[in-house]
Amino acid sequence: MTDRLRRVGRRLAVGVRRVLRVARWESARASGGVDRRTLAAGVALLLVAGGVVGVGVATGVAGLDVDQDVYRVGVDGESPYTDAIEEAPSLRPVSARSASLGDSADAVVVTVVRPGAGDDGSIDAADVEEVVVRASDTRKGEAAAASVREAVAAHNERLMRAEPNQTAAFPVVVTLRYVGRTTGVDDGATLGGSGGGSTDGPDGGGGGSDGPDGTGDGGDGTGDGGSGESSTGDGSATDGLGSADGSTESDDDGFAVPSIGGGAFGASTVGSPGSITPPFPFTSLLLAFAFLVPMNFLIQAYGSSILDERTNRRGEPLLVTPLSPAEIVAGKTLPYAAAAAVVTSLIALVVGGGPLSVVAVAPVAATFLGATFVGAMFARSFKELTFVTVGVSVLLTTYAFVPAIFTNVTPVALVSPLTLVVFDLQGEAVSTGEVLFSTAPMGLGAALLFGLGLGVYREEDMFSQKPVTRKFLDALAVRLSPIPARRGIGGGLLDRDRLRALGSVALLTACTLPFVFVAELLAVAVLFALPVTVSIPVLLVTIAFIEEVAKSVGLYAGFERGVFGRIGGDPAGDGGATGDGHGALRVALAVGIASGTGFFLAEKATAVVQAVGLTDLFIGRAAFADVAGLSGLPPLALAALFFAPLVLHAVTTSVASVGASRGRTAYALALTLATLGHAAYNVGVVGLG
Amino acid sequence: MDSRLTIAGREIAGLRAEKTILLAIGIQLFIAMFSSFLVVGLVSMYDPGALDGAQIEVAAAGDAVDELERAAAEVPGASVTPYDDANAARSAFERNAADAVVVTTRTESGRVSTAVTAPDATVETTVIVVQLRELLRTYELNERDARASFLEESPLPLPDRSDTSPYFTFTYTVLIPLLVFLPVFISGSLVVDSITEELDQGTMELLRVAPVTLADIVDGKAAAAIGIAPGQALLWLLLLEANGTSVANVGPILALMTALTTLVVAVAVGIAAVAPDRQAAQLLYSVAVLVLFGGATAMAGGPANAVARLAIDSADATTGVLVVAYAAIAAAAYLGVRRVVAVEGFGR
């Protein structure tokens, strides 16, 4: 036993040493590639640009106003409105006399002055009796008129802030509090504990005492604006205040009551009505984005390095060494992963994130690297790699970033690990379950991506020029093994080889689950903004399609690559089950059922979803229909409901499998059929629930 | 001339064979779709007027209920129901009969203290808070008017509200510049890849054996990269046009973006010539483009702003001058880089 352990330990040590050796070589190579001159040139460029922009900002020439001067507004030189128009970047004042509406001006400010005013040569605000903005009758005119109104409001706000009599300037003081309803019909929509610390208050307080408690607070709050903060009492409010990270510029000079902007849910905000900010973690989100920026540079270098191995057969010497492909790839990836870790930690230090931020970004970085690895293994040239890299960047950035926008709004946001970063920057508590839910699928996805790419890390694929789709099918087919033909009539159905082959089919399909999960959640995230009447049907069909593709694409690869025998086609080349159409049909059905079963098992393993309470959300319930609570049904019905998806997956996948075995067109047709059947089933389940 | 066209044709044939250009257009479409989705999503959260008939119900109690009701009459999308006291208003909120509670109290200092309660952690919260802010600001304006005599400077009267689409400004100032400039970056990146690949695989040597000069090679590759850019931009502009967004000054916009493509391609050729390999070249190119565009956008009258003003038809003489200036800079940069490369060769 100890002997065995020692042997395993020794092998492990050898592996680690090998990986480290490749890593050392790779980092030496990479730092040689990006030599000092290049680095110096890059740094110099950045410094020059930074200097120019800095000087520009300091002197007021520069400003990131993309909407500068897009609307032309006619206004008289003496009009008190001239200042307001000039201060707004998007408006350009033109002389009202020479302006013609719709041609050289989009809107004209017309003031009606009180009779007698303006005799002393100047007109001020008090003399203006009425103001009318005449706008051209286009969408542009309307937008210009709205901008004028905004500009005047902003001008007034600035004017009032300079007022000595602040009581008259800001006569209304607002204390805003967020309170969870403890009763009510749409209780299901207030989303459990997953909304972060904010919902803890009412939950912790217990149902009955909340109502009167809240009223008491309100009474306090009205007494003097300040006590709104302390009276909330349950810690969540002070948390929120502490993390309000100055996202609104300090617009309260000389103002008695502090105005708090950018607060999270649960924070009380006190200030004038203008200082109320809707619960939107803008600054935290922006800072979270900073974590993604270096990834784009990193994957460029990484992708280049991988593709470099493949051009001019440069990687061949390494392949013939005793190193296994996995060791080579691990070694080549290690320096980049380490760089990602270092950069992420540095950014976390700078923006004030904790270890949670680093933990949350890790799977994102791994997925960036994994997707780039697969892209670099499939790409035929640098040009193709560039597009693959850009595609990876765009897709992953959106996937990570878009859900995080809804951080405080819905638990679906936890799909993206970046949401954890936002929580971390806001100083909100996150449970272990939430961390797992957020990071595990992406981490697993990254591992599977590396697995997919490793499948084609071999001579015949690395140094050949095949289209991306064919390489993809190759990479899938590598993981399959042929189904042995039945030996004679009495050959058992439970033949060991047969089972192993079918098992590999099931495993391959099960491995697609994280991607299915990601794709479905992305679909949910995209569609949830739509009205429910539209989003649910579209979602059901989309989900059915995603699942059907996931279950059958491996089978299609198997048939295309000749791992499984084709029906009516030429006999497969390398050891595939050949023979009459009958046998091939049997193979198609068998792998279809195996694939469906694999998917079913994997799906059942993802009961983790429940831990976060995602199923509380109606749209989430549609996506993960079969894990929603079904208590209260008789055991038999429950069992039927439990196994219904198994039957469904097996049937639809068999249909797609038979199609796949007959060629591309048949596969497309069968896939459509399977999707429709699946969608119909989904509709039935949602109707039932 | 012929040999340059041959080289350009070979470049484009390569792109077609790999279908990379389709991938590029797909990526651009995705970016455009998602940035629109983002903005539509955000705007509908922040500007409930954009949501059809978003109407919030406010339960009000306290000293200034009447004034609050008057303010609500001016604000579309908010209505106020008076309650006898704070407890009644709160229980209405608990019963879901109201979306928010506002309790007003006049203080000795002369201010009105307003305690607002909004529901926690639902999608509607943002909408409710935005509407509440609108309501309270209107109320503040009215109160301020009543105290105008105590103010040194009276605020300017506001013009009437007008209906406008919140997406309008976004479409012209962000979406159109984004779509117009994406092909620019892609073209530059293509040139970097194309040149470093030839150097890497040794085919550049073969090309040098053929009766073409280095300047011809650079011209051919640049022509292919610059040639595919305006077509993509035009495609986006036509798509927007079909979608109901009229874009003015299409000619000048395309001229501007072609000039910028030339400039970026010149930078790309220069970088590919000096950088030791593709990895370094792409890295330098990304940094350079980031610097170039970041810096230019931050300047008044940067290319993004110029495109926005051209597209929205607010261009003036300075915008025209700007387009000409960009074209001149681009031509000078390209000719300079071409000359240097022709003399020095690709230095490795």
C-alpha cells in the first residue's frame, strides 16, 4: 500500500517537474518574444497618451463627451438662457436671429419677458415670464428640446447650490428607505436571501414584528432627516452607507444634510430629491470591468504562443519527448494563468476588492484562457486566430458583464462571477452557496474547454489545415469509441465493450452540460427583460434547441468521423461498426438513448441550482422546470415526473441520432423535429407547474 | 500596379477561404446587438416613460399631502393617494395597494422632511425610485417657487416637457460611431497578422524573389485591408437606415472612416515591420490603437464625435475641415511608413 502510494507520489512529482520545466521554457520564450524594446515602446506610447490626455483634461480641452455639440439651439445673446445652453456639452448655441429652424438650428429658445423689464439692458431670470422651446418637427428636434429642458434644470441646480439661503433653495429633504414587504401576493417575487444583505433585515426580524417596526422608523425619520440611518438598525443600512463609494460627485458643498449616492439596496439615502439615485451599482460595476480588461491582452499573447507551436511544425520536437500533451499544455498555460492571478490581485488591491474578487475572477480568467486555447488549436492562421480571440473576448466579456448589471435586481445575476466582484466591492456578504453557484459552472466549463482542445493536441490535427468545424468534430470524436457489432445472435446486450463505448457517449454528452447551462442562462439573462408573454415561449424553444444540439452534436461527430457506422453510407473506415442498415439503425438508437441518459443524469446532478433559490424566479422555473418543487404529488406521479425527462431525452436524441447517421441534411431535419418535440414537452411541463 | 492588385486579391481570397470576414461581421453584429440591448435595458429601467404606461401609486400622509398631489398632477406616471396617517399609508404599502409610501413633515427650520419607503429588491424598485424622484423634484420646484422671495437669484423657468425617445442620442453618439469604427480596428489587425504571418512562414522571402518591390507588397496588403472597411461600415449604415434611423452625410462619414482605416493600417504596417514576432506586434498594435483612439476621442472634435455630428446632421464647417485634416494626416502617415519600409525593409 505504502509502496503504491509512493509510486503515485513519485509519478506526480515527475509530472509536476515536467510541467514546471515547460512553464519555465514558455515564460523565457514569451519574455523573449515581447522584448525590452517592444515593452519600452508600449510603455512610452501609453505615457505619451496619458500625458496628452492629462494635459487636455487639466486645461479643459478634453472631455469624454461623445455627444458634444450634437444639437444646435438658437438663443438670444441677452437671454438668461444662454448660460444654461453654453454649459451643456451636447448643445451648441447659435444666434436666434440668424437661425432657421430645422436647417441651422434644431430648437429655438423663445422667452416672454415681463413688460418693463430689461430696460436697464440686461434680462435676468426673474424677468422671464414664460419660456417656450420651439423645436423642428423631427425626432432630432424633440431630442434637442428635451436636452434644453435638462440643461436648464442642471443650470438651476448649480445656481441653487451657490445660494446662501439653503433652506429656501432646497426646501425638501428626502430620506429614502428600502423595505421588504412581508405579506402580499407577489411575495414570491421578493427573492429569498439571494438578494444580498438587504433582504436580511425583514427576514431576520420575523414576520409579525416588521410592520409596526417599519412605521416606528418612519416616524423617527420624519423627525429629523438624520435618524433615518440609525433607526434601520439591522446593520444592512450602515453596510450600504459604508460602501457607497462616492459615485456621485460631491454635489453638496455647504449642504447641511449629507447626500448619499450610489448606495446599494438597503441603504437609506438622505438628501434633496435630486440626489436620490436608483439602486444601481455603477461604480462597482465599472471597477469590476477593470478586471476584464487585462484578460484581453493576456489571451492575445497566449493564443499567439499556442498557434506558434502549430506553424512550421514547431511543436513537433516537444510532442516526441516523453512529455504528455496534457503536461505540455499545462506548462504552456501556467505562466499566463500566473500572470492573470498576479494582475487580478494587483487590480483587487488598487480598487479595494478582497480575496473574494480574486476567487471570483479566477474562473473567468480560466475560461478566457481555455476558450483561447481551443480557438488557437482550431484556427488555421494568425488572421483566423485574431477573429477567434476577438470573438472570445466579446462573448465572455458580455457573458460576465451583462448579468452583473442586474446585481441588485435579480439572483440570475449570479450567473456571472463578476456579480460576486460587485458584491465584494459593495461590501455585501455572500454565502458559500452563492460563490459556488457563480464560479463552479464557469470553472468546470474552462476545464472542459481545455479537455476539448487537448483532444486535438496531436500531430494529425495540429499541423494540418482543416476548417474549424471539422476540427471541432474531430475533437469530439476523439472522446468516443466504436460500438462493437453484436457477436452472433447470442451476443449479450450488456457486453462489456459495448457498455464502455456507450458510456463514453453518455459521458461526452454529460460534459456538454455546463455549456448548455451557460447558454441557457445567457438566454434567460437576455430574455428576461422582455415581457413574460413573449420571453417564455421563445425561451422554451431556445432551451429545447440548445439541449438537443448538445445531446446530438457528439453523435453527429461520431457518425461523420466514422466511429459509428452510417446507415446507407459507405462503410466506416477505422473499425466502425459496418454492416447492414439494420445494425446501423440499432447503433444509432443505442447511442441516442445513451446520450439522452447521460444528459439526464448530468441534469439531475445540478440540483445545486436550488441552493440559490433561482427557481423562485418564474422565468428560472421555466428554464429548470424539472427541479422546481413538486411536493404534494402522489409518489407514483412523482416518479413518473422524475423519469419523464429521461424518456424525453432518450426519445428526442434517438430521433436526432438516426438523422445524424444519415448525413447532414437528415441531421438538420431530425434536429428540428427533436427540438419541436422537446419544446412541446417543455410547454406541457410549464403548463402543469 | 498589376502586381499590387494581385497581392490585394490574394489577401482577400485568403480571407474568403477562411470565412474570417463572416466571423468578423458576426462579431460586429453581436457587439451592436448587445450594446443596444444594454442601453435599451438600462434606459427602460431609468426612464420609465419608455416603458408603456409605467404608473406608480404613492401612498402619502403627513403635512404636505395636498402639495404632493398637485405635483403628481404634473408628473406623468405617478399618482398620489392621501391617507390619514403614516400607519394607514404603510399598511396600504404592505397590502400592495401602493408602490411606495411618502410621509411629509414640516420642520421648524422651514424645510419639508420627507420619509420615503420603497419596496426592496425587486425589478420594479428602480422604476419606482425613478418615478419617485421625478415626483419629488417637481414638488421641490413648487416649494422653491413659493420661497422665491428668499432667494438671491431666482431659478430659470423650465420649458414644457417634450416627448422624446431616450435611445435617440445613444444611437447617434455611441452606436453609429461604434459600428463605423469596428471595421477600422479589424482592418489594422488583419494587416499585422498578414505581414507577421508571411515573415514567420518565410513566404515573404518568396514574395521578394518575385518581381515586385517592397512598396508594392505593402500597397497590395494595405489596399486589401482598406478596401474591405468602407463596405462593412456602409452595410451597418444601410441596416440602420432600414431600421428607421436616418443617417445623414453618409459620404463624408465613409470618407472619414476610410481615412482613419488608412491611418490605422499605416500604424499596423509600421508595427509589423519593427516588432520581432506576431505576439509582440499584436500587443503593440492593441496598445497603439487604444492610445490613438482613446486620445483622439478625449479631444474635442475627436473622430467619434465627428461621426456623431455628421450622422445626426449637425455638422458645420469645422467638421468638414476635420475630415480633410484626418485624410491628410492618414495619407502622410501611410506614405511615410511605406517609404520607410521600402528603404529599410522588414527588420528582423
